[in-house]
Amino acid sequence: MDRKTFLGTTALASVGFISQSVALPFSIKREKLNIGLIGLGARGQSHLDELCKRDDVEIIALADPDSDWAIPTSLEIIKRGLRKEPQLFVKGDNDYLRLLEIKELDAVIISTPWEWHVKQGIAALEAGKKVGMEVAGALNVQECWDIVNAVEKTGTPLMFLENVCYRRDVMSVMNMAKRGVFGELLHLQGGYQHDLRAVKLNNGKSPYGKGVEFGDNGFSESKWRTPHSVNRNGELYPTHGLGPISMMTDINRGNRLISLNSVSTKSRGLHKYIVDNGGAQHKNAAVDFKLGDIVTTLLTTANGETMMLSHDTSSPRPYSLNFRIQGTQGLWMDDLQQIHIEGKTKPHVWETDQTWMETYDHPLWKKYSEEAKNAGHGGMDFFVLNAFIECCKNNEEFPLDVYDMATWSVITPLSEISVKEGGSRQEIPDFTKGQWNQRKNTFNHRADY
């Protein structure tokens, strides 16, 4: 088995590949979960496609104000999956509130633009619906507290749908870390290094068109994501890198994040892309993008590890999440796909990580690799949705919860302050309110879902 086969075919684009829907043969027939989706852009449609493969859910409601593209495309997925057409809520931005009034609705998945996440999440929690929340950085510190307080007040749980925590090689490395292969962990890295210029500046029907429009003139993510690059400078998308390394170091479960310092390069990439593809005279060539091309954030933890995050979405580069896991016994480097373990590999020499990945392949992947084979993002999407659905049905705690959402998401507004203040130190709130040292990390030990 080579590494490509081991990892599966990973969809590196920001939009998910919509695969052919077929029901999965679950060995035990369980009670069905009535679920609704709020937000049906590319990410929401990817979730919808995965849900159509399952025989233990009923998709009873969809909400999105885009009736020109999002709803028609979603209904095609429903039809292809041989599902009954759900109730539709398309009458403006706030029509999702009527969806939340459906008594039979058990849970919702929220995949809307970032600025809607907390508002819609709180409304769903107050309506008594369990929430699967898509990832992003927060707009401000207060909304992180607001979503935590809403969960604690209502008693309704929320799962943060960080799919990279379920990437096959990441779970193998987590398995190694928990078994002491790297010794005591010292330094970890992660990031979001993804050339999104053609996604952020696009007015065509393909995310990789050569358009240079955004906002009202854009398409899909360029409508709402690009304005963040115009107005904000910081670590705008921290969770893909931070989620996995947080689980490896027991953040919010015996450890916690203490502080951060962020710095940014100048902004050049998006302007250059506009000039190269639309001309120097194009109106958008005059836009002042505040987001630096590369933002670097250093984090400290209560247990003495350091972490580094990198955000790089405006430069020409191959996709990478820049993982590095280093301990007293050795380290793994994602981009190199290599490993060095003292006493196990040759001194001062890198070794390919393939054998290690197979040896420490996570029990979840061993159990569900066939079911995950055609799922989005190399199979990760199957696992994150499976965990959400099974926990909902069985009334179990979510493996990635609201405290994770708040802790990982607050990096964004704090990094913006730090960058603005020349890299100043920012204290990271304890959203568990002192409970982090009593909570247990069971993520790596759960081989059921």
C-alpha cells in the first residue's frame, strides 16, 4: 500500500466533490435522526451528499436564501440520493428561524458564511436542536463566550465539525503521540496553506475560473469570504491546523492554551492576481487588501508546549497544513512525509513515514475505511459526520465540543489585535471556566465513532 492509497484521494479544494449517493450497509439498524441543513453552498452540499448515503437519517428541511444555485443544486443531490424532497426555507436570510420551529427536527448542520455561525447556532440551541457547526475563526471574543453560554444555559450540545482531526495520517500520528512514540511533546505546528486566489476572486460557475470579482459580483465563496481579506488581518482560518494538535496535547482536557503572538507580512498576492488576470485598470486593482499574505501565530500552553500556526491563502503554492509534531524522542513532518525517532531510525537521517502510518493506523480507519472511501476530503467528511450523527442518536458527548469551538475560534480576533499591535501577547480565555484540568481526552480511544 503506497501513501496515496493509504490516505485516499483527498479533495484539496475549498469546495467538496459531490459523489454519487448510495446507502451504506450499517450492520445494526438504529433509530433514524431527523436532520436539517442551514447553508447549502459548496460545504453544505458536501454534507448533504454524505447524509444521502446513510440509512439512519431523514433529511427533512433545507434553508438557504440562494434559490438560484444553492437550492436547485441541493435538490439534485436529494433526487440522486433517492430521497423525499425536504421542506424548503428560502425566503431571505432569516427564514432558517422557521426551519427551527419544526417540532420533529432533532439536529441541524450549519454551513453558512462565517458571520452567521454563532447567531444561527444560538437560535438552534434555544430551539432545542443539537448543532453540528462548520469551522471558521470567530468575528470577536464575545461571540465565543456567547456560544459557550448558550450551550450551558440550554443544556443542548454542539459539535464543532473540524474534519481534519479525522484525516487518516493525522489520526495515525495522534495514535503515535498518545502511545509515546515521540516521547514528551514539545513543539507542534499546523496551518492553512492553500492557494485560494481563484476562489476568492471569481465570478464564474467554477471556483477555478479566471474572474477577479468578489462581493456582490462574485460567486459562491468569493461573495462572502473575500471581504474578510479586505477588512481583516490575522489568522482567519485557524482550526484545520490547531484542531488536530490540540487533541494531541489535550487542550481543554488536562491542558489549555495560554497566550498567542501574531505577526503578518505585507499584502501583495490578491492585488497581483487581479492585475495579472484582470489588468491594472480593473476597479478591483485599487482595493486595499488588509490581510497579509502570510500570518504566523505562536501559541503557548499550560503544560509547556509551544505551537505555531501559519495562514497563507494568497500566494502561489501547493496545498499544505504544515503539520509538525516534535517531542523528546523524535518528530514527524507532514510536508516531508518523513519521520525520525531516536533509537528506531538511523541517526541524523529522515525515514519515510509510510510504514509508521500503516503500523499505527487508527482503529476508526481500520473499521470504516470502506465506508469512507468515497467521502469528501479523502474520507475525513465521513468520520466527522458519523461522529455527529451517532452521538446525536445515542445522546453521548460530542468528541469536539463547544469549548473546542470557542478556544480554537478565538484565535482569529486575538491574532487580529496582536498583528495590529506589532505582535503583542494576547491572553487566551479559559472557556471551560476552570474545568479543563478535570476533563478527560477520549478522542483517541474511541474506536466506535
